[in-house]
Amino acid sequence: MAMRDSATASGTPSSLARSRPRHGEAIIKAVLLLAALVSVATTIGIVVSLVEPTIGFFAQISVVEFFTSTEWGPLFEPPSYGVLPLVSATLITTGIAVLVAVPLGLAAAVYLSEYADPRVRKFCKPALEVLAGIPTVVFGFFALSFVTPLLRGILPFEIEIFNALSAGLVVGFMIIPIVASLSEDAMSAVPAGLREGSYALGASKMVTSLRVVLPAAFSGIVAAVILAISRGAGETMIVYMAGGGQPNFTLDIGKAMQTMAAFIAQAGSGDVPVGTVDYNTIFAVGSLLFVMTLVMNFVSARLVRKFREVYE
Amino acid sequence: MAVLSTPRSAVQLAGKGQPLREHVFRIALISSLAIAFVFLAALLTYVLVEGWPRLDSRLWENMPSIRNPEIAGAQSAITGTLWVISLTAVLTLPTGVAAAIYLEEYADKTRWWNRVIEVNIQNLASVPSIVYGILGLGIIARSFGLGFSVITAAITLGLLVLPVVIIASRESIRAVPPSIREGSLALGATQWQTISRQVLPAAIPGIATGSILALSRAIGEAAPLLMLGAVSFIRFNPDGVMASYTVLPIQIFNWISQSREGFHYLAAAAIVVLLAILLLMNSAAIWLRNRYQKRW
């Protein structure tokens, strides 16, 4: 309605070509573009905030020591700056999380996409979203005060109060919805004709799901898994609360371990004077974490493009 | 669902050979889903059981206390969360929606700068939240000189959820059929008139739903705020955007780190409050989606 009023008010609707330039429209477009550029500024901000202290860090600590020394103790006397314990802890907790999330998440996705009744699916998908919406500090609480005591009670080997196993398991459950939801989307997008062709050849439902639908949705599933890994590797609160704040270069998942994200949180929450090595250390580890997740996202995007099956 | 009925009869025709394997596979799939739900149920039950006895008015009427879990409350954390989230909403929602409008309605996809913006948003969505803490610490708190204040926290969380707001708003704007725009333009409306009077009103329910979900993510976020001064012991409500603050997830984290048993139950009770807030927001989002979503 408003449209017609303004059209009649402006008098002659005759001019097909604009008679005068519309400055208002141009200004609006510029303002909107500015808003879109905020996201670019964010990325630049992240890179700038990381680069300077990281350079400061490597001016004082050798790159070789950073990447090869197996001891992480910036507060020790003498201090040591080997990032390997933090990296190994990150890989181990993320590995445990993947072992939980990929089988369970994929199976849930196959069930929801191929087997479940539409009514069941309508209930289950939002329920999984609930799991995804729970704050990580709550998962951390649960890992520390429920999962860890439970594991200590049932597992035969020794488990410390803070341990990588409990942290990794709970991170795994946290990322199940990512794997399940994105894989389900990918599988649902596989055209019904492929399934029907498979059934027509006498294949059972299981064979169709595993040999036809899964391969056809492969690129989407890989992207989902990598996204989940990257989320798990960057997860902070759960591994900080349940995994502990102790750098530990070990493969023993019953021991406390400090991941890169947990180190950043721990060191960053203290009162560290700007410009000191301790301050720069936070940013050096942050840069490494940032680059690692960036590489994973890049690989994920590449894989999606490489293995994408296009159906009309 | 013609798709579903065809395979079922097909299975019956072919299935006589290996029904057992098929059954086992199906049961394995269902139990995987069930395990995830059992975990969720265990988590919610545990938190409720632990927190219920301590869930009373002390929690929102009293200030935190280090010594006495009996009289400790979370009032400063609850008001802090309200301050930070309101400010986050004010900052990030207009920006996110504006960016989405630009990308959907104005951007020429063949131009490289528009593609850079798109790729950049995709990437930002998967940057770990702790890295935003580094951005907040290095740039917003120190370079901008905003210190450890409500505004620093709000800007950091705003940037963290900005990609979520943009992506949700874009989907909602894209769902408005082109014929609506063409009709409006054909009647002589300018592009902005078309957007503001036709496209946006039609897209608002979807944008609102996405915005609520983005804000509920910001409410539960703790990691970046650990680095931005929220861990300090705060016994007063924030009185402005430059005030010191703490938020509910960080208060919970602090209580969990205490060794005294009373704080454990206090933390559980505060988690129940946090989850109740999130449940309320999510229900509102679902209600909005079901009530106002248009099918074209």
C-alpha cells in the first residue's frame, strides 16, 4: 500500500530512466557495505593482534626451541618454551573426541536420513540442537564432576582428577550434533533416484545406505567431520576444566594435559604485563592455533570442491 | 513420502537373504542416536539434581562470596550478563542484518571484493572462540584503550556471533521470492524502498530466529571473557558500559574451581538458571519460526 502512495505522490510515473541521481540510495548502499566490511576488519584485527606479539616472542625464543623442545614451562626457572606438549595434548583430546563423535554422529545421520520416520526426525533434530546449544562451561562441569568420577570407578587403569580422557569424551559429545546435522543434510540431498536404482538392483537398505548414499554424500560428510575437528581443537572450557592446567608431554590419557586453547585461557586470565615474554607467549600459541584451524577449514573447503558430486 | 514407501516394499522383496544383518545395522544406528540422547539426559538430570536444593532466591538476591557458599549468590553475574548481552545485541544485530542485506541485495558476486567478504565470513564462523579473546585483549582492551569493561566484552562477543547473524539473515532474505522484489520495482519503488518495505518485513521472522540463537550462543560463551577481566571477583552490579563486570558462565566457572563442596551445588544451581534462560530464548525462537514463517 505504502508503495502506491509514494508512487502517486511523486507525481509523474512517466520517467523510465531516472531523471536525477538518488544520493540517498547510494548512501544507504555505502552504509550497508560498511557493515559487511566489519567482518573483514575482524579478520584483519585478529591477524594484527596476533602478529606483533608473535614476532616479539620469536625475537626472544628460537623457532627451533618452540617447535622441538618437549617441555612447556614459561613460568619455570629456567623457563622452557617447547610447544609440543600443548600440541600433543590438543591432538590427543581432539582424537578422543573424533573417535566418539564420528561413529556416533554418522550413524545418527544415516538413521535420521535413511531410516527414520518423518515424525521421529522432526523430534530428533531439534533434540540434537539442544545438545549443540548447551554452554561449554556446563559440559566442563559435567565432565569434571560426573564423567571423571564415573571413569575412575569403572576403568581398570589409573585416572587423575584432571585427565585428557574425560575432557576428550565430553568434547566428542559436544561435536556430535555438528557431525550428525551436517552429514544428514548432505545425505538428504542425495537424489531419491540413486536409492531407487540401488533398490531396483536388489540391494538392501543397509547396502544402499552404505554403498550408495554415503559415497554420494562423501564431500559433505568430510566437510562436517573437519568442521567438527576444528571445533574440537579450538574448544577451551571443557579441556581447561576437565583436562587440567598442567602441560604434560605424554600419551597417557589418564593424566592431566593442557591443550593450546586451555593454555591461552589460563595464561590470558592472569594479570600478565604487556610486552613481556609471558604476554607474547599467549599470542604465539594463539597464532599456532589460529593457523591450524585455518588450514583445516581450507582443506575442508578444498575437499568439498574436489569430491562434490553434482546432481541436477 | 513416495520415496520412503518404495524402498520399504523393495526391502521386503529382497530381504529374505540377510534379515539379521539388516536388523543389527538398524539397531546399531538407533543406539548411536540413543547414546547421544542418554548423554544429554544424564547431563540435564545431574545438573538439576545437584542444583535443585540450592536453587532459591539467594541465587539472584545475593552477591558472590569467596568464603561462605551458604550466603553467596550470583546477582552481579546475572546483571552483568544482561548488560553484556543487551549491548552485544545493540551492536551486532544491526551490523549483521545490514551486512546480510548488502551481500544478498546489492553485492555483485563477480567482483573480487564481494567474494573476499563471503569467504571471510565463512572462515570467521569457524575461528575458535578463544582467538576472539586474543583479539579482545590485544586490540579492543589495549589498543582501543577500552580496558576490561562491559563494552569490551560486548564488542568481542558481538564480533564472535556476527557471522551467525549474517548467515542466518542471508538465508532468510534469500528465501523471499524474487517476484516480490520485481513487483515492487515495477511499481516504481527504488531499490531501498523495495528492501525496507517488502523484503525485510517478509524476512524478519527468520532474522529474529537466527538473532536469538546467535545471542543465546553469546550468553553461554565463557572462553574469550576469561581473558577480558571477567574472572575478577565482582561484588557490585555494572553501572555503565565502562564498568567492570562478570557474567554467569564465568561465575559458574569460578565456583567450580573452588574446592569447598558448597560451591559445587551453587555452581549447579547457577547452571540451572543459565540453562533456563537459554531454554526460554530457544523456545521463543522456535515459536517465532513456527508462528510467522511464510511459505511462498
